[in-house]
Amino acid sequence: MILDRKIKISWFILVLLTFGLSILLEYNIIIFIAYTVISLFVFGFDLWKNYITVYANSEKFKRLHAWNLMSVIGQFFFWSYLVLLVFVVEGSAWYHWFIFADLFVVSTYLNYKFKKTMNMYTE
């Protein structure tokens, strides 16, 4: 989960650009690799920014940082696998959908847990 609004908008534009380029061009694997690398930097930058501005300055928020880290990792894998499944993998086998469903459940749970923990600390 990306917390900074500007970074979230940038990442959303990246997703739309990736989908558009994958539909228009034939270089899906190159687009997927570029998306994955750039997305990793975007998620990592947001996590780093949150760490230096919020988590490092307060002992109270140390536990929140762990849930934020797990949420970011779950989201990164989910969105990367979604792009891979839709645009790169030809003839998706059952196990691709199984992995996708697992990533969806895990990333949803991690986001829920992070939001719940964040609401608990900010009340």
C-alpha cells in the first residue's frame, strides 16, 4: 500500500502506461521487466520515505513499519504477477490462476492488517 498521494498517482500512471503499451506493442516481456523494476523502485521509495519520516522517529510506530513492509511486498508481487498473467503468459494454466488467487488473498489480508494497525495507532 502506497501512502504518499503523489507517489500513488505516479504508480497508477505507471500501471495505465504498462497496460497501454502491452496492448499496443509486441514487446510484452520487455514491458513487464521495465514495469517490475520501476514498480519496485516506486514501492521502495514510498516505504523508505515513510520509514525516515514516521517510523524512525517514533518508537510507537515500529510495529506499524513491519506491517507496512509486508503490505508493500505483497502488493508488489500481486501487481507484478497480474501484469505477467494478463500480458506475458500464453495460455494460462490452472496453477497460474492458483498463484494469482493466493497473491490476491495474501495482499488483501496484509493491506487489511496494515490499515487496521494504522487506524489503531492514529486514533
